[in-house]
Amino acid sequence: MDAEASPTRSITGQVQRALGAVGGAWLRTARLALDIALPTLCVSCREPVHGEGVCAACWAKLSFIAPPFCPRLGIPFVYDPGPELLSMEAIAHPPAYSRARAAVRYDDVARTLVHALKYQDRTDLAPTMGRWMARAGKELLSEADMLVPVPLHWRRGWSRRYNQSGALAKVIARHSGVKMVSEALRRTRATEQQIGLSRKDRASNVQGAFGVADERKADIQGRRVVLVDDVLTSGATVDACARALL
């Protein structure tokens, strides 16, 4: 019986492999046709670009942050003031968190990238931006026990359908090996958009807006947590998150 059925199985296997090859070729052809019909555009200047993200001209305008910078806030220095010297902002307004790092300056191109990820459903940008953040925060990640993305209020999360900070944290977790705990922190009340608010108003806007979920308190107790957010400007949001976690 087996000897008689063997040729049939062989022929069937060959046909399946042939169909698989044809199917793969068809998908590649369809993908190529789609790329020709709808070329990928640079997120910033809208010029055609090979691959995803930004074109070479806009890439050159990105200001990646490298030493020397403030060891507390990660703000870049114009010149090296010496080891462990804090910026005036860190001295005047010491945050609740111990250290912060950012991948790039929040200039025009970086702002366009963040807004595309945040408001235009460009989740395809998260892998690239997350890799930048993982590289910039390598020192912090090497000592971390967990990653916690800054949460959205449930109403804003429902309207956006995803949390951009969570999307970035997933990429950072994959590259760093540090586990992400997405439900550790909750936004307990809705807040206004921080855009356009003064430093003082930003702090007031998010004060008391975050809390640790009861079922996660034991997981966080005594752990070294790295908060992940898409933008760090005044630091008010991550400062409020840090205070909730302490």
C-alpha cells in the first residue's frame, strides 16, 4: 500500500512546491507593480524615496544627539564642560527621573516624523525610530529591568487605535532584550494636548494624571524602569510618570 501511494505523494508534493513558487513569484510581481504605481514618498519633503522613512537630503538634516550632553537630561552641549557637569536646566529644575536620553533634536524633520507616527497612522516608521532610540539609550537599557511606555488615556487611545509610545517600546524591547510591561502605568484622567502650553502649564496639565495599576505594583517595586515616550521637550510628561512610579 505504501509503495503504491508513494508516487502519488511525490507528484502532489511537486505540484504544491510548483504552486508555492508561482504564488511567491506572483506576490513579488504584484509588490513590484505596486511600488511602481505608488512610489514611497519621503515623510518630510514628499519626494520619492527608495525604501521607507526619509530621503538622503532630509536624513542629512536630522541632528542625532551625541556626547557631550547633560548626563541628567541628555541635552547636548555646544562644548564639553567636563565630566558629570549638569546643564543649567537640570540644576534649576531637577526631574524626578535620574537620567534621560533622546535620539535626535526635535527639529523640523524629526517633528514631521513624530507627527506622522503619532497622527497619520505611519506605524511603519516605528522600527526605524525605535532603533535610533535603542542606540541612544543603550547605557540606560543595559541597566534596566523593564520598559514602560507612556500611556494614553483610553479615549485618546480609542480614537488613535494605537499608542505610539508603545509601538516604539516594542521595537526597543526587541533590540535591547529588556521586557516591555505595557499595562504597568495608566493615565487616570484625560489631559489637554501639551502643544502650545508653557512649561508651567505643561507640568500642571499632567500633574497627578498617571498611576500604577494595582496588579503591577509588586512587579515595579524596587525595579529599574525605563520610560519610553515619543517626544521629550519640557520633560513634564515623563516627570509626572516617574513620580507615579516612585
